[in-house]
Amino acid sequence: MSSKSTNKSNCSRSSSARSKQNARVVAQTPIDAKLHVDFEESKRLFDYSASIDFNISSSTSNVPSSTVSAYLQKMQRGSLVQPFGCLIAVDEQNFTVLAYSENAPEMLDLAPHAVPSIEQQEALTFGSDVRTLFRSTGATALQKAANFGEVNLLNPILVHCKASGKPFYAILHRIDAGLVIDLEPVNPADVPVTAAGALKSYKLAAKAISRLQSLPSGNISLLCDVLVKEVSDLTGYDRVMVYKFHEDEHGEVVAESRRPDLEPYLGLHYPATDIPQASRFLFMKNKVRMICDCFAQPVKMIQDKGLAQPLSLCGSVLRSPHGCHAQYMANMGSIASLVMSVTINDDDDDEMDSEQDKGRKLWGLVVCHHTSPRFVPFPLRYACEFLIQVFGVQINKEVELAAQMRDKHILRTQTVLCDMLLRDSPVGIVTKSPNVMDLVKCDGAALYYRQKFWLLGVSPTEAQIRDIAEWLLEYQSGSTGLSTDSLMEAGYPGASVLGEAVCGMTAVRITAKDFLFWFRSHTAKEIKWGGAKHDPHDKDDGKKMHPRSSFNAFLEVVKWRSLPWEDVEMDAIHSLQLILRGSLQDEIADDSKTIVNVPSVGDRIQRVDELRVVTNQMVRLIETAAVPIFAVDSSGNINGWNSKAAEITGLTVEQAIGMPFTDLVEDDSIDIVKNMLSLALEGIEERSIEIKLRTFGCQENDGPIILVVNACCSHDLKENVVGICFVGQDLTGQKIVMNKYIRIHGDYVGIMRSPSAIIPPIFMIDELGRCLEWNDAMQKLSGMKREEAIDRMLLGEVFTLDNFGCRVKDHDTLTKLRILFNGITAGEDADKLLFGFFDRQGKFVEALLSANGRTDADGRIIGILCFLHVARPELQYALQVQRMSEQAAASSLNKLAYIRQELRKPLKGIVLMQDLLGASDLSREQRQLLRTSVMCQEQITKIVDDTDIESIEECYMEVNSEEFNLGETLEAVLKQVMVMSQERQVEVIQDLPAEVSSMYLYGDNLRLQQVLSDFLTNALLFTPAFEESSVAFRVIPRKERIGTKMHIVYLEFWITHPAPGIPEDLVKEMFHHSQGVSREGLGLYISQKLVKIINGTVQYLREAEKSSFVIFVEFPLARHLGQH
């Protein structure tokens, strides 16, 4: 393939995606710069649509590098700020002023209103100490903040002007030159907050966060719809949108909440130039961007001439919008905006980077617009940022889920490929179903093979395909194909003739001169409009920068372009190409079919037997595991109890089996257990739940056993929950220690500093998040000394994304910790979190974090006490065994599903042949044989379709009720055992009254066939072969009148065979299901249950010389032969 195609390994796929993205950024930035220059030079005469069209169609090499540098300089170092606050930049070491905004003296009440004093004139000058402008508490807070590594974690810092006492939020961030302080006036009506204001912000966003976290997975659209509604309620903006970036950098509005009188933008797509690459870089630096009034006159920055370049305003809240963006807002009637970036993990980055934003990428934006000036105070902005972080975590999960779905798509694709190989190669892949168009999403496809053509869907003509093939052979001779979303850009001369119907193409060479093609139409065909006003043919002023104009500009950009070919699709195409090239030798004229080696039935049975052996071994491992493992059925009764559970509770396996789980736990754990069981039956598997088990026997007086357990659901073939397995960790010893700690508070220091191995790792924080305690076990676990952790911010300086402290995996981990701590500080119940970090030696430590609030005498939360529960090796081993068992069970179910699927294929052929025979001229005897064949086939089909075994075991499965002839049913039963009867030389002696053949009954004849044939087969199987050996099959019918017209027929079936009869173990298995049941025992058990379902009973009578199955069933009488 050419360089535009993708490789098939995941590693190369990530590398390809990364290189494509980098190439797009490099190509897009000069276009952005040229557009900005065009706007600055043209002002009101700027033609947006024409400029986009011209710049994108032009080569980016025409843009001088100096133009790009000047553009980036202006975007990041524009020296203008918004007037709703003021900015001061200081040297980080001594707090001397390096730069300030022109409005700072007036806003800080430093500008004199009358005759100035010398002190006032010199209050804000280069080199002066900024701390002298504020009262002592604020100055001290600024000094402390400068000493922290993650200074943004302390925002906002409340400061007051020294002279007037006017309150400000100081919002700090670091740049190359020093420390930038954004100062925002505090509304006197609001209660000022400080770093502890994170609590207030959490409370503001708590409802929205809970709503997001309660949503089901697998629905990004619902997630976005709920988010825009919650953000709208939280902020009060007129319009809130979720704006998603596609792989080719263009954007789309995927969710919207708006004031009813505003024009809808939902569904609009925008060219990549609408949000320049430089702006996207800034959104990664400053996650929340507020513009209070796009018409407000920006304020200039004044800076020390000693600074080498203008001040970087990338991270400043106050950074002024550039002219092009302000004009765009004005054109759409939006005066104020609030934009929040949504970032997710960048899977293309294989290594963890030291900087927080590395390993992250911009998924999209949450954009808020308002038709009048609007200022959002910092606590509310922080709440929004917190909410968007949680949204980002949820989106990241959805993206990972989508990646898993793509992997499943690859497996489905392989199935399609194998199906294609079973045809004439290669013509069958375009002439039969499924064909090559089922392989990937496309509008058309074509095969050009040995000068012949096969066309599918929307595709070029035969002459055009021949021309494309000749062009590929001439200009792409060094590759095995070509993949492009624009034949125009790829250089194909005839692209304009093909028009919008064929824009994108993937072509693969299958021999030296033959090709397989896939075609796609232009992108605009795929665009979905949202709202009645969205008519692509509307005429409006395309020269203005406006969402509708942007959309029209986007349509122009993609006019000659299709949707891009995804890496997964290229993998599938490349796989098919390799298969075809291997089967089509250039110089071989013999068109032999490709042969696929399918494992024999014997091999598959051997694999299933091997799987059964492995499963039995894993069951034994669980039974002998060093941690307590037990299981319950869907009714909540114990049906599994390993030796460790018996050991710690004193309750033997025999005593535990069959007991209700709730009878084995302490009273204060009953509700917890009931809730776990209820959730598990709904498929929700709870983790790390603490319960207390009662003790029995000689251990009864030792007190309860405290376990932390994980629930694991067992499912049947229909994914119904049929039981729950619990894997526990005994925390009784740790709980005893903690209870002593609570009772003997005076020994707090001794316990916290004790090197005892039974004390778990413990750390403690105050209400501001500073680390107060870091015990000996925590030092050993993390490799970080106590003095290094104490008095530092736990999130950002102890647990951090950087190389100092204990490094966590990603930003999401810190977000989850922040949610947990803020929730407990807000008074929510204590909670647990699966938490991991890298110790000082780089080893990853995974533990269960338990967090509890610390309260003072008045009940006020003053901090959080945290314990880490590190899983012991035996628990990790048991969990691994559990996962292996689940995988083995899933594999077994997959094989069973495969066998069912394979059986259905020949059954369909049998049905077809029966239909053909039924339509032909047959004698009466032949029609009776055909009828028996049909009944046997219907019985097989019903058995194959039996996937809900639980409904059979619980005897609530629905049965059919239709009229059937009893004689025909019994004839079908006897025909099923004839082959075995002849092979074993055991005669089946029938004793059927004549009236049986004339009886027509109401009921499920196929279930009656199934159970009678199974009992008769087992009787034959366990009948010794000797001369005149036989099995008797006898039917005793009895008719009884019910009312005036209704008759019930009671049927008594006797299947009698010589001693010794069915082994005793099998008879037990027929009535009592257990693990390790034999194949024959399972069949008898299912048949016994089916007899119950059709309102009957079964017995097995053992006598001295013979044994008998006795089956009693009853059916309503429909009619006798000849009656109506």
C-alpha cells in the first residue's frame, strides 16, 4: 500500500494515527496564520468562506515562516487582557513586579483621586514587592503558595487591598518569566472562599456529577445531552454546546441546550480553521476560558524592558480574545462565552510523561454563549472545571469501550473474510452475499480481474475503472495499492469527471495487473442536520464569520473529499488483500478454490474435554484457596463454601450448603448483604464491600469475622444471573487494631508510628488537603519519608503527575481522589476507591483506599483519615483463578453457541428437502414416513433452541399447546431408538392399544417425544445384550369426562428393562442436580424437569429382575379419529 494506507498492528496503528495528527497540525497552522493575517488586513471586507477555500486549496509553503511566528506570538503573547480584572507578573523568588496591566493601579485603589502622595505614586512600579499592596494575611498566603509545586491547587487565594480592604481572588500560575497573578474583584454579596473553597465548588457541582455518574455506559450522546443541561442549570448561559473534534480536526456540535428563541446549531460541522491549532494548544493550558464582553475595550500590559519578550498569557484567565474571534462572537449575537476543554487519555502516547498535559489530548469543548455581558465568579468556574473533569473521565471510558467494540468488529470482519474464502476466488467476493461492501463502510466497490469488471453500488464506469487501474500502474507502481479520501488531492486526472459521487477510494492490487476497489462519496452526504432551520441550500451572507457560514465553508472544504478510511477498515482490507494475493498466483492458470481447514468434530470434542479438565482443576484450586470464597444461588442460598471459609467461621461445608446467606452474617450486615444480592441479580457487581460473618461451633465466642468481599455474577447462555460468587479478604485482625485505636485515643501517636506489620499504611490530611500524618507502613510502601510528606499538599505534591513525590498513572486518578476527598469533606458517607501509584523505586502499587472523615467535638469535619488495604498474594492468586474460571466458562459457552449455530445449517437443508418431498406425489406409507421425519426434525430444532436451561430447571418454561396425534408421536419416539436397538441387539417390544393411534390430544407433543426418547434410550443403554434381550414399551391410556363435553386422557408409560438397570448414581442425578454431573445424568435430569413442566411425574422402580421408568402425564382430548 502507499504511505497513505495504514499498517495492521496496533502499535503501528497508534504510530500512524500520531504521525497523521502531527502532520495535520503542521499543515493547519500556516493556514490559520494566513487567515488571521487576511482578517487583520481586510477587517470588515474580510470574505470568510472565500478565504478558507483559497487558503486550504493553496500550498502551505507559500506562507512565510515569519508570518507563522508572528501569528503564534500574538496568540500566546498578545499583551492584552480583559478589563474585568487586573494582572500582575512577579519574580517568583522575591515577588518583585515584572509587569502589570494598565488598569491595575485603579482597580487596586492605588490611583489617587486627588493630589497624589509619594507613597501612592510609587506603590506599583517595576521592582517593587507586590506583597506590600495587600494586607498581611493575603501577603503571607501568596508567599506560601509560591513554595508549592502545584500552585494552581491552592487557587483562589483571598487577598485584600492594603488601603481600602477591597477583596480580590488571586489566581496564580507559573510561566517562564516568573509568577502570574490574575486578580478578580470579589462580589461583596458573595461569601469569599479560599483554597478550601474547593468544597463550595464541589457542592455546586455535586448534583451534576452524581447525575453524570449514574448514567448507563455505551451512550455518548446521552452523556453529552445530560451535560449541556446540567451546565446550563449551573451557569445560566443562553446556549450550552458540546463541540467534538473529529480525526481530521474539523468540529461538530453533538449536543445543545439553548434558549427557545435562539437558532439551533446542533448537528452543524465546522472546518478545522474555526478553532485554530494555536487556540487548541491554549485550551490544553487553560482548561476554563471566560470572555465576559467581546465588545469591551482590552487593557494593555506594561512590562519591564528587561524582559526578553512579551509576557506569556497562555494560562491567564484574563487573556483578551484576538480580534477575529471577537468579531465571530459578535456576528453570531454572542457577547459573552465560557469554554471548557474536555481532555482524554492519548492512547498514542505509550510512555508516561513528566508534564501533566502530556499523555492527554483534546477530545472536544463545552461551549457556553450568552447574548449579554456575563461574569462567572471563580468558585462557579472551578465547579464547572471539576464537572468537566468528571465528564472527561466518563468520555474516556466511552472511548475505551468504543475501542473494544472496534476490536470486536475486527473479529467479525475476520468471519466475513473466511466466508468469502469459501467461494470462487476472487469472483465470489463480489457476486455473492456477503460481499466486499460488507467488509467496510462504502458506497460502492469494484473488481477488475483479467480484463473483466464486476461493479457494486455507486462506482465509476468500466472505462473509468480501467483508467484508474492504468493510472495506479503508472504512478503507484512501487506500492501494492492506494488509500485516499480525495482522488483530487491524490493527483488522479479524472477526479473532476467522477464528481461528488466518487471522492474517496481504496484500491488494492491482488495480482500484478488486477485490482479490488472500494469507493466513497463526498463527506457532505454524511452530514446530519439538527433542527428544522438547518437547510444546506439556505442562502445567507457567506462572507461573515458565522456558524452557518462556517458550515457552508466546511461543505466547500469537503466537497471533493469523502469520510477518511479508518485504521480498522484498512486492517480488514489489507487482510483480504494478503489472502487473495496468496491464492491468486500471477502465472498460474489453474483457478483452484481456496481450501479452509476446519477442525473435525472429534478435535472439537477433545478440546471441550480438555476445557472440562482445566475447569475441574480450577474448581479444586478455589476449594483449596487461602482466602474465603463462597457462592450463593439466585435465591440467596449457599451453594459453594471453600475450606478457608469453613476454617475462619467454624461452619463446615456440609452445614453451610443450602443455608440462606443472610443467616450467616451479623445483624448489622444483613441489609448490606441483601443489597449486594439485589444488585448482583441485576448484573451489578459490587467491589470491596465490608461484611461481618457469624462464627459457629468452638469459635462461636470469638466474635464476628470481618471480610471485604468482591461479588462476581454467574450467567447462563441468555446472560441471566443464576448465582453470585464472593471472594473475600479477612480484615478481622486489622479491624481489631483499628477498634483499639478508636478506644485508646491517647495511644494515637504510638499506633501511627508503630512499625508493627499488622498496622496498615495510613495517612491523614487536614480540611485544606495538607498531609498531617504518614505512618511507618506508608513509608515502607511508598519509599517516601514522613518528613517529605508532612505539610505538603497531598494532591499535587505527595501524589503527583511529576517525578517528585509518588507518581500516579494519569490525571484521572487525581480527579477521582479529589472527588472522594471533596465528597467526604462535604459530609458524605465514607467510601472506598481502588487506587494505584508508583513508589520511589518505580514499582506500581495497587491498593484499596478507605477514607473516613475526622471530626472535632462539634461534629465538624476537620480532615480525612485514609487507610490502604494492599491485597495479599493469596487474594491476588484467588482473583486470578477466578478470572481464569470465568474465561474458561465463557469459552465453553462460546463453543456451545458455535455448535448450535452449526447444527442449524443442516437442519435448514433437511426442512427444505422435507418441503420438496411434501410437494411431490407420495404414497400413504411414504407420507407417514415423511411425517415421522418432520416430527424428529422439529424435536431437534426445539432442543437446539433451548438456551434458557434455568427456566427448565425452575419449571417455569412456556410450553406449546396444539393438537397432535398420539400414535404419530409414539411412532417418532420408537423410530429414534431403532438404530441403537439394532446395534445393541436389544429388541424394543411395543404394547400400544389400538385406540392410541386414533387419539388427538392438546399439548406439547415435541416435549413428550423428547422425554420418552431419552428415557427409552437410557433403558436401552443400560440393558445387557444377551439372547432374546428386550425392552418393553407399554402405554396405558385412561379417559375421564370433565363436565359435559371435556375429556382428559391420563397416560401411563412403562419402559421396562432387565436388571441391574440404571446405576444408582445416575438415578440420584436424575432427581438432584450437582456439580460434576455426567452427560447421561444431565439428560435424565432435564427430562425429569420437562415431565414436570408438561404436568406429569416420573418414577424409577427397581425390582429383583427388572427395573422400569414410569411416566404419568395427562392431556385434554381434542377428538378421536373420525370425530369433529
